[in-house]
Amino acid sequence: MSIGIEQGMLLAAILFLTGLTGLLVRRDVIFMLLSVEIMLNAAGLAFIVAGSAWGQADGQVMFIFILTMAATEVAVGLALIIQLFMKFKSMDMNKANTMNG
Amino acid sequence: MNILFYITSAFAVFATLKVITNKIAIHALLYLIASLLSVAVVLFILGAPFIAALEVIIYAGAIMVLFVFVIMMLNLGKETIQDESNMLSKKMFIGPSVISLLLLAEIIYMLVHQSLVPLPMKMIAPAEVGQLLFTKYLLVVELGAFLLLSGIVGAYHLGEKEKLVHHRFLKTGKDIA
């Protein structure tokens, strides 16, 4: 029994949907950012599986771009989390719904 | 190699589930690192050794350490964990889980109704990736550089403390309005 494209894609899908569930369930900002990381990683895994199926390096190149984006997103997201914590003294996302103007 | 793939995949899924159900942030983070390391092993098995190394060095190494730093800096106490357990009831998992399982069922249906394509499991060397990166995708690399620069500037600007004195003649922030 060899590993087909199905098994790899299934793993990527399960990881992605776990991240999606976490993003919908959790209200803590840090956990939401972690869930986004899980989803990005799963998308990258799907690229690698597809690239491996065709035997070409394009999938790996795309993974490098996803990595770049994830790093930027985490840096900006964590800075936002620090600002949010200073303002509201809480990690609860529901307390930050008073934005106006 | 195949049995290794299945064991590692199972471990990745287990660790990821522990991430989203954990109440303590730092424990969830450690589970996420374990999950990323097992995904790196999967990538290695699929024939992408360069990407597996990048996953360990950048994802598990750099990005997760950034998370650890921020969690340590915020110094979240027992109240946050208490808040989190108040918010996180079992009932909240029902709706999102149903949505996710429906999507998963659709993907499984789609994958089952295809002809089975076994992966060639051919190793793609880092040289090949680098060659493609700096010829065909050169423009995207430059856009990535823009993105990183804007990320640095944005993180520096957002992470700054609010200034108490804006200008030497305008001592308090009220004068500006």
C-alpha cells in the first residue's frame, strides 16, 4: 500500500479544518492566531503534496511564499495583541467590539 | 516509509486537536510545536527535505519562539485561565465541529471518486527549488521582500508605546486634539 495523493490531501484537509474549528470556537486572541497558523501550515502541506504528485518543485516554491506571509502575519498580529492587551487588560476578543470611528 | 507516514499523520492530528482544546496558552503552544515537527517529518517522507528543514527552523524555531516571547511578556495570570474556562464550554464546539465535519465529508467524497494516483516519492533537491525560485518566480520573491519590509515597519509601529509628550511645546496629548 503506497501513499497516494488522497492520503496527503486528507491529512492537509483534517489539519485545516481543525484550525478552522479552533478559530470559530476560541475567543482568546492568542488561540485565534495559533489556529490561523495551523490553517496556513495545512495549506502549505497541500501544496507540497500536489507538487510531489507531479514531481515538480513549484509546490515547494509556493510553500516558501506561504512561510514568508506567515512570518509577517505573526509579527503584525502579535504587535496588535500587545496593543489590545494594554488597552483592555484582557485577551478576550469579545471585549474589543466597541470600535467606532 | 508508509507506516511512518501514517503514524506521524496520526500524531500531527492528535497534537493539533490538543492545541485547540487546551486552556493554557503555553501548553497549546508546545503541542503546536510538536504538531509542526510531525508535519516536517511528513514533508520529508513526501520528498521535500529542504522544506522540512525550513519548517523546523522557521516555523517551529522562529515563529513559535515569537509566540513564547509574547506570552511570557504579557505574563498572563490565573484570571485569564479562569476566563478561558468560563468561555470555553463543550456546547460551543458543536456548531463549528458540525460545519467542519460536513466540509471534511465533502472532501472525502471528492477524493474517493477519483482514480488513485500513487505519489512517485521522488526527492526534489534544494537546488531545483532555488533555481525555480530565482528564475520563474523572481517577481514574487521581490513582492515577498516588500511584504517583509512592511511587516517590520508595521510591527514596529504597532508595538510602540503611546507617547506621553508629542512635541516639546505641546507637553500633553490634550493640546493636540
